[in-house]
Amino acid sequence: MVNDLLTLPLAQRLELVQSLWDSIDSEQIGPELTEADRQLIDQRLESFLADGNPGLDADEVLNALEQSL
């Protein structure tokens, strides 16, 4: 069966991969969080919101990384 799929034209294989990925993605269920996990996430979110500092944007991080290399 797999060998048969491998003989399909590239466009059809890509379409099949996308369909498979979409079906997997739609079934994804997040990990079960414990109460301790939830509390930690809530604490970190509260701390982030209280700080008021959004941090660096992606370009700043990438520029800093390039300069350090």
C-alpha cells in the first residue's frame, strides 16, 4: 500500500500529506494539565501582564543573534 502511494505524482502525494496533516491537527487534544500546572501558568501570565514589558520583537532578537555570531 505504501509503495503504491509512493508512485503517485508529486502533486497528489503533497495533497495526500496535507489531508493527513489536517486530519491529525483536527484531532489534537492538548495535554492534560494538573492543577499545579494551571496555577503556574496563571502566575506566569499575571507576572507578564503586571510587568508591562512585552520584550523584544522577532527582528530585534534575530539581529541580536546575528551580532553575537
